[in-house]
Amino acid sequence: MAEGEFALLRQHLEEGLRRTASWVGDHDLYAMLADAAAQERDEAELLQYAPLAEETAERYGHTLYQAIAHRARGVLHRLSGENAASEERLSRALELFRGLDTRWQIGRTLFELGELARVRKNWPSARGHYSAALVAFEEMRAVPDAERTRAALGSLD
């Protein structure tokens, strides 16, 4: 997502928080805001929205949103240098996504585990996570995600 697209998305979602329709709850919007912030690696937005996404997902028992909140927290922990906490959150997210059989979310979480392994300079683990993510993205023909993952794999060489 381009930088301007995130700002526009955030603006629309935040407006949705002020004018929530009957079919959209705060938990929907917080999950989307936390997820967008994770994709953009925006620490300030993650600090704001990840806790709200997690709290509302837990309140409603919404497994998909719980997994999204775990991944958002995992990204935030990685950006903050808290690698053990990041791995714990990302692994929990992966477990939940696998239970839901959400292939794109699984691929995105594997990619984040690859990013964490890269930060830790664990090249075999990074390669393994990126490769698994690439398989998931290629199976779904998620072209932008596959290209980004190929680039991450190529940068390990």
C-alpha cells in the first residue's frame, strides 16, 4: 500500500468510528486500522490501534480479528526490538489463521516471521518463512504479495 493510500484508508476508517453503521462495529474498524498500520510499519498507529483491536476482538470472541491483533502486536514488538514477544505474537497469529484456513493471512504472517528472522540474522529461518509465504501467495495468485516476498528472498542472497 502506498503511503498516501494508507493515510486515505485511515481517514475513512476513522470517520467510520465516528459514524458506525449498524452492520459495522468498532471491532471491525479497529482490526482494519491495526492491520493497515502493521502493513505500513507505522509504530504510532500500531500503538494506538493494536490494543483496541485486541480488546474488542477478545470481547466479541472474534477469532479472525484476534489473529489480526496478534500479528499487529507482533509487528509492533519487532519494530520495538522485542523479538521474543514478536515471535510469540506472530506464532499465535499463525496458529489462529491456520485454524481458520485463511491462506492469505497465513502467507502474510509467514512473511512477518521472515522479517523477524531477518532482524535476528537467522538466514535459514528467514528463507524458510519467506519460501512458505511465497508458496501460499502463488497458490492464490496474490501477485503483489508474491513479488514482495520474492524480493525479500532475493535480498537474502
